[in-house]
Amino acid sequence: MDTADQLYAAALTHLEALIGFDTTSRDSNLRLIEYVEAFLSEHGVASRRVANPEGTKANLYATVGPAVAGGVVLSGHTDVVPVDGQAWSSDPFVLTRRGDRLFGRGTCDMKGFLALALATVPGFARGESARPIHLAFSYDEEVGCLGAPSMIRELVSDLPAPLAVIVGEPTSMEVVSGHKGISTWRVTVTGHEAHSSLTHLGLSANMIAVELMERLRQIALELERHGDPASPYHPPHATLTIGLMQGGTAVNILARECTFTFDLRTPPGQNPDTIIVPFLDACETAHRIARERFPDAGVAVIRRSATPSFAPEPNGAAEMLARRLAGDNGPTRAAAYAAEAGQFQGAGFSTIICGPGSIEQAHQADEFIALSQMERGAAFMARLAEALA
């Protein structure tokens, strides 16, 4: 098998190529997928796409090594968040080294891990291991973990049962055993336009929306009050935030439409559907009252995404393996963000999160990954190859 130094050098080459593909979630990821397919083909590895309904994006998975049980899935998302409005010191889609850091959109979240996974391919493709690795690269993780479920369904039916799934979100190469789930909703309030001085002749969508948003604020406060101080999550309670709001066309017109989008992040054991019931009841009441005044008015609620939480699996195969490979004897760790780990766990896979880079550098201008993190990641992959030999 390749040494850690060889894996490190190969990973940096792949990372430079991966950063060069603008895979912002609103755009296609197919150029990156084509790059991975071509690389795998060079090493005699067949891969399979699982496309979105429009055919503009795709997941990709492949088995490298013998098609036997007991392998390890290396999973990561190919999409990145936008750079719009951010003050970057260099081109975000050109890998740039400054000192001991590599800058570029997606360096830590999470193309650094994808690059390390690709670096392992030649060794496994040469037949130097008794058990395989399985690559599982997804799309649209950053907009609600929308892409992975269709791929995971195929993994369940197609793969020889793997020992573990390692989701390579940035954890500074420390093992993270749980994450919160996230559910997102979009609310559209439709009113009836009129001159703002004649409120009796119209219905302001904005005014209705404000009342509904206040109901969400009250739920958020209630969740905070009932947080568990012993929880490993930070903050130690479910959180609810309104991220987007848009309504009205002019200050002197009763707004015809107002939309807002919110997310609810819940630790394992809390059901988002139950938490949101009082808000949905308020929406139903507001809808009925609006319709009584104007038949074209009302409130519509659409659920955009529902990503399950990821619960620690004490002494699980994935955690035991990852801790051994990472040399991690630390405490059980949990993340406030959501990831695809909960989706893999829900499909019956023993799962863990462990990858290079820090989440503190993600989603901001001058995102970077430290070279030392790539070195640690390469050492992790070298030990994985030995463990599967």
C-alpha cells in the first residue's frame, strides 16, 4: 500500500483539481463527477451515477478492491456554499497556498476529505487489500442533504455489507459521534393589495407573517428554556431560526405576498414534527381567517427538507475503527450542524464523522485547510489501508 507521504502528495494534487470546479449548490457538479469517473476508470474501477431528476447533478459511488463484505464507505459531499458578497484574498476556485494553509472554497468543507479518499484508490485498485473501500460522493448536502438519500438506497441494495461508513466532514481529524437533525420550511402568506391608508379594503401579508414569526420566536425561546445542561450538543437544546424573509413591494401598499424560511435543529430524541405543531396550528387559523376576508388570501407551508439526527453508537464498529485510525481516545463529541451521517445511520450503517479541517473555517471568506490536517488525514488513510489488508 502507498505510504502516508505518498497519499499526502496525491491528495494535494486531487485537491487542486477539485477546488477548480465551482460546485456551488445552485449549479451543476457534473464536471467534478466526470473528473472522478475518469480517474477511477484509469485504475480500472467502475463507478455508478445516481442523478437528480433533472440530470443536472449526480451522486457517484464505486467499490475499489474486492466486492466482499467488511469494507469501509468513505462518504463526502461535492457541493459547496456560495462565495457571493464575501471578501476573498484570492480566487476561491483556485487552490492557493499561503504559509502552511491551503485556501479555496471547499478546502475544508469538504473537498480535502474527497481528495484523501481519491488518493487511496490506486493502492486498493492494485488488489493490495482483502477488503474494499467504497466511495460515496453526494450532491446538494449544503441545501438540506437532498442528494444522498437516493444514493444510500442503492448502497443498501448493491454493496456487500460494509463494516463502517466514515463521513468526512471537517472535525480536525477527531471522531464526532452525533449531530443534530435539521428540518426546513418555507411559509408563503398571501394577502390582498390595497392603499396602505385603507386597511379595511385589503389585507397585509406582512402583518400576518409577523404574527406567525412571533409564534416561531416563542417556540425557540421555549426550546432554549428546556435545554438539557448535560447534553453534548452546543447549544444544548433544539434551535429554531428564521433565515430568510421577503415581503411587499412598496411602503404605501398593503403587501400581497410575504415569504419566510426557517430551520429547526433537533438533537436525537426530539421530534421536529411534534415541536412544530403549535406553529402549524397557528398557520391553519391564520389561513382560515384570511380566506374568510379574501378568497385569494391564505397561508401555505411547505417542508423543504428533513435531515435526521445522528445518535452516538457506543462501541459501534465505525466509532471503534475511526478512533483506532485517528489515535483518538477523547470524549464523545457531538456537532450542532447537520450532515449526512444521520441518513446513513438511518439506513442501518454503522457510521461516524471524521475528517480534516475545522468547521470554524467553513462557509466564510478565505476558507482554508491546514497542511497539517491533510497530513493527519493521509496518515489516517494509510492506517485504514493496513486495517483492511
